Amino acid sequence: MANKNKVSYGPSIRRLPSYLHIIRHAQSNGDQFISGTVIANELNLEPIQVRKDLAITGIIGKPKKGYPVNELVTAIERYLGWNVTHKAIIVGAGNLGSALSGYQEFKNHGLDIIAAFDTDPAKVGKIVHGLPIHSLDQLTELVPQLHAEIAILTVPSPYATSTCESIVKAGIKAIWNFTNIKLKVPADIMVWREDLSSGYAMLSVMMKLAQKGDTAAL
Amino acid sequence: MANKNKVSYGPSIRRLPSYLHIIRHAQSNGDQFISGTVIANELNLEPIQVRKDLAITGIIGKPKKGYPVNELVTAIERYLGWNVTHKAIIVGAGNLGSALSGYQEFKNHGLDIIAAFDTDPAKVGKIVHGLPIHSLDQLTELVPQLHAEIAILTVPSPYATSTCESIVKAGIKAIWNFTNIKLKVPADIMVWREDLSSGYAMLSVMMKLAQKGDTAAL
DNA sequence: TAGATTGTTAATCGATTAACAATC
DNA sequence: TAGATTGTTAATCGATTAACAATC
């Protein structure tokens, strides 16, 4: 099947976390309802797009008032699977890996990072942001013990492919891939690649066009 | 104008860095030509998509052989503006900020991170990954001195809006925004928001669907 | 009530994919 | 040469946007 691992509603799903952030803010303000128009204004989107996106969560709004804040938060979290906590490990305790392990925001998404792994003997045994760093050799042994479901892959790209194989062998079912290598995995392993370079590519091209005064093409 | 700051060919531009990585690898192998088919196989894409994407760089391939590797590398770098070095500053020297300042990959994209800024007196004056950490108060003074063009915004989200204002006042023209706040900036300031939560949202939904055995919907 | 906002159905827009002649 | 691969033109697909009746 050609489109395996492609989620329908992809663009909508990617926008939901931004909506959720705003709606949670309204919730902490004690607001009972929030309208799609308000969310859209906050994010520079079209109200119709917000309504369409929210519709996939199954929530029903009230004409004139908007969407019930508490129910909306629950519905989005539920739709994203963020009502369930997933245990994750960092594989590659370099700069990026250590940073992500200390990134508090993920706690709000049900992502619980519980350990890190590295090959560097100088790092193994140390603690980073409260996480123990284990040797990569112990992956097979520790993944089941720790009940880890997700691996956050932050090794240098030359090691990505081989490390990925170890991760799969250890029984991990989902990989958040921060390397610039496209991983080859069995069909039942979920992979999402986070490509920081592509973001910088966009910014860089925008800068180039702006410099040219080429606003029409923007 | 409604679509200001929207780059045409957005999806193509975001794929180019992955192509570039593969083509540079072929280059270091000494290959003279690389075909769109080979690139496509490596990334699990359709060959026609790779050809269409490469066409925007203006490069001409040879039937049967493929694209000339050296020229292709140059053309992509030129198209992305990666042949020009841009000086950048980290604003918010927390976990993520420190990690990005030590992320070697950006060197290959002409991104030169030269300093970090933070409000924490305990951090100011220290060195992280070879970068001096300055006080945020010095932004206006130092940005012109350092010839910094890009700000990488990695402050905690409650500080995003106010810090952004300082950045704009200091004369920065492009912001790579890692917070989950949509920034409000003048029309001549370029912003690209990197949303790590949206990536985790995708992975999380994929996991949920896979669990249900709902492969048809994937 | 009047009108802001919803959900639905249809139209538009843009990106991906297909088809195929040209060619090294 | 034969055939793999290109660039172009057309078709398809999916996502965004528009229009509007329903309604709290």
C-alpha cells in the first residue's frame, strides 16, 4: 500500500496543538466558551479553517457563543492521544537529545521521557536533567523493563540507520526521528521525522526574496 | 495582502534540504551524476516529485544519466540562499537554545550562530558551546556590532511576545521561532515558526491508529 | 429579538501524480 | 542501438476557502 503511515487530516492535526495552547489559556482564564474566530485571529488563520479543523475532534459548537472550552480541551487531547501518557527514551544524549529531555512543554502532551542512551563511556552513568544515561548496549534489556514505547532519535546522522535497527529490535513501536536520514523500518513501526533544516530553508528563502524586494512572490 | 510571507513552492523548498544531503553524499563518493529515481528511492518519494522539485532550482538533467552532482549541489545551495553565510543569535539560552547553538549541521547551511542572550544573571557572562552569553539588555547595542541578521527565539513561551519586540527593535530582520506563540511582527520581518508539538501530534495520532489496527485509515 | 457564529455543501486553489515525447 | 531518464503538458487528488441556511 503506497500511502501507509500517511495520516489523513495531516495538516489539521499539525494545527491542533496550537489551538490547544490557546484554548488552554482561555480555560485558565475561566472562559466558558471560545469562538473559532478568536482562535483564528490569534493565529492569523481563517475562521472557517479553524472550524473545519475542530470538527474532526467531534466537538459541537454553539452558534453565537463558540465552543465549550472544557469539552474542547478534552476532545482535542483525546483526538491527539495526549490523554494517554507515553513513555519515551532519548537515544543519543548529545546537545539536542539533552535539550529535548529538559523540554518541559512535552509534559503537557503526555510525553514522559524516562531515560537516555548513548555510546559514549564518558556519558554513561551520568545524569542529565534528572535522566540516567544508559549504554546503548542495554537497550534490548531496558526497553521492556522501562515500558518505553517511543524512541527520540538524536544521534549524529551517520549512526542513524544502525541505531534505528537496535531500537526496533528492542521492541520500540514509534520513533521520533531528529536526524536527516530517512529511516527504513518494518511496516508496524511508526516514524515521524522532524526536519530542522527544512525550517531554516524556508526562512532563508523568505529572507532572500525579501532582500530582492520581491514581495509579490512572497 | 493576505498571503504575505507565504513562499510559493513551500513544500518543494522544504524537501530540498533532504535532497541536498543525499546529493552531497553522492558528491563525496565522487559520483558525477545522480538520477531523480535514486534520490526518490532513498526518501520513499515519487521520482516525478523529485524532478519537479529540482526543476525550481533551474538545473537541467541529462536523460539516461541524471543530474550533474556538482552543479546540482551549487544550484540547490544557491536557491536556498545557503551559499551566503547568515549570522544568528540565540535568544533564550535554556536547554533548547544551548542545544541549537551546538548543533553542527547548521554550519553546512551557512548558518553561523555567534552569540547567545539571556536574562538570567547566573548565565550572563558564561560561555556555552563556545558562545558568549550576553544580557538581553545589550541586544540593541550588540546586534548591529555583531552584524546579526537572524534571531533564534528559544525563550519560554510567556516571554515570547515581549522578547520578540526587543529583537525587532534591535534591528533583526528574520526570526526562527521555536516557541508555541504566533508572533506579531511588522511586515518586513520574516518569521518561521518551528512547532515541535505538531510533530509529536502526528506521531501520537499514528500510534493511536496503529493500535486500533486501523491500517486502512493510515 | 438581532446578529454573531456555527456546520454543511459547493467552489476554488494548489500540489501531486500520470502520461509521454524527446534524448543522451 | 535500446532503454533509462529527462522535462512538459494534462489529469487527479486533497486541502483551503466561500457561500449560506440554521440557530442560540
